[in-house]
Amino acid sequence: MQTDELPQTPLETYKAIIDEFVDISHSRHADLVLESGIYSKNPAHDELNEFVQTLSPRQRILLANILNEERQCAIHDVLANVSWWIDSREVGLTCRGEAMPVQLAGMGLHGDYVGRLDEREWPA
């Protein structure tokens, strides 16, 4: 969670978890591609950095978009898998021993994630 204030209820906790996934949906590698013309500062990625340095500014923008979209898709897919476990295998999430409401928009955790990623308000 990004703040020092802890959610007080299971509902607030669920919303905070999904919103935190939204907050981490931006790829740091995409920022490096755009700002520094590299993929990573890790020496093991020298070959990838050399590749990025051959790209035009327009191609770097496209690559950054690809990296961001891939990160968002990965988060979506993990949440879709957790939703499947909840729906099909009687798995649940709890907060301090109390059942946590999930799938507030009725489309799984991944649906709530996509809605918040698209800046939709939480359902009432």
C-alpha cells in the first residue's frame, strides 16, 4: 500500500489491493527506454540496451508502449487466474479473518483491475 494509512474493512482492503496493482502497472523499463535510451541498468542486459540504442525516437515510444501493455496484461492474467480459483475451487481472500468481497464489478478481480486501470469509479 502506498500510504501509511491502513484500510479498515475487508472492502477497503480489496479496493486498496486492486488500486495498488493499478499503481504498479507502469513499466520502469518503458521509462528507461524513453528517458535514457536503454532497457535496463543491469550489466546482464547490455545486449538489450544495444538493441534499444539502435531504435529511432518513434520506435522507442512504440517499444515503451509494448512494455507497458505487456506489464498490464501480465497483471490482468494473474488476477484472472486468481478469479478462476475463487470461482472454481472455492478459494477465498480474507482480511483479518473476515471474508473479503471480490469482483465488485461482477467480472472477476481482473475486471475490477481493468476498470480501475481505465479510471472508472468503484461500483457503489
